[in-house]
Amino acid sequence: MRRSTILAAVITTMLAAPFAADAQQPAQRVQVGVLECRGGASVGFIVGSVTNLGCMLRVDGVPPDYYVAVIQKVGLDIGITENTALAWSVFAPVARLGPGDLAGTYAGADASAAVGLGLGGNVLVGGSNRSIALQPLSVQGEVGLSVAAGLESLELRPGR
């Protein structure tokens, strides 16, 4: 009982930290595009998982900007998924991003479930000086049998 209370307090503190930092520095953000990611199979290891994805930033009138992504989850993560597709609205402090500008580490909360087809959502903040938000919620589609809830980190690197 005590361990679950401590775990809940740690998770609550970690989830609130990105938003508390944003409250101290009220940066204006504008939507610059949509980040779409697709990946293959993933296996949840009860306390976490790692998923590799190929991503592209779509901005009207600009060629796609490609990235390689690694998502790491910590928390409840049980199951197997065959395919994963995610899409986030990208908000930045500037109206236009250059090639590779999304590269960096993002963190936030995650929740998803699948029995056959499934859905999930997550909010991530990070990038250069934690100035880019992948929000408001990503729409995650997956095929498999799984349930996950916890903390998530996303590392984006320039891709092909």
C-alpha cells in the first residue's frame, strides 16, 4: 500500500513538472504542422517497453522533414502490438521550423489499450529548451493485445 502511494506521488510530480516549467515561462506557441509516426511490433515488459518508429513532419507547402524516433515507456505496459501509428499537432515558439529542428527528447504521460484495434493518447513537451509541444493529444492507433499507462519519453533524431 505504501509503495503504491509513493509511486503515485512520484508519477504525479513528474507529470506536473513540465507544465509547472511552462507556467513560469508563458511562451506563445503556434501550430507549425503535424508529426506522423509509424512503427512495427512492440512487446510490453510489464514495467516498460521500447518502440522504434519512422516519422515525418508535415507542414503545408514544405517538403516532409523525416525523423527516427525511439519511444520508451515506464509504468504498466503489458501486451504485444503488431503496428503502431501516431500523429501529433506540433506547436513551437516560431511559425516555421527548419530541417531537423524537432530533434531532441520529449517527455510526458501515456495511456493506451488494444484488443485487436486500439487507441491511445499522450502529451509530450521537449525539444530545444523544452520549447516544442507535441499536443494537444496524439492519436495512437495500434493492432494487437495490450494495455499501457505511465510515463513516456520520445527521442527524435533526424532521419532519411
